[in-house]
Amino acid sequence: MWRSQICLLWESRTDLRLNQPRYATLPNIMTAKSKVIKIYTPDELNVQIKSDLEIVQVTEPSQRKVGVVVSSVDELIDKLKIEACVL
């Protein structure tokens, strides 16, 4: 008896319809078109725009080494073990 009551409560709370999209209605779209969007300046909001970041140095990335084409899987494994020390 007690378990059936818990299951009924659980089932009633999980039906939230979360995966159904909400579409805008035509009256809401027409109302949104007529609304005026107010643009504020930083002075009206009493804020100062300044950057706290300082560019110290800008350099180009180093050139990449030329790649090597291997002919078999065994050769690839040998290169990874010996040269790259990955495996």
C-alpha cells in the first residue's frame, strides 16, 4: 500500500512537459514589434569603461616540424615508443 502511494506521487511530479517547445503567438509578436528599445550610454549608467588588461608581448607561434609518413602500424608504434616516448 505504501509503495503504491509513493509511485503515484512520483509519476504526478515528473510530467512537466519540459521537452515541448513554446511558440510565440501572433499577438505577442505584434506587441514586440511596436515596443521601443532604449539604448543607454555608459554615462547614464554611471559606469566607466576602461580595460584592466595590458598587452605585454605579441609573438608569432613557432614553426611546426615536418611530419613523417609511416608505411605500417609496426613502424608507427616503433616511432611512438622510441622517438616520441609516448608508449
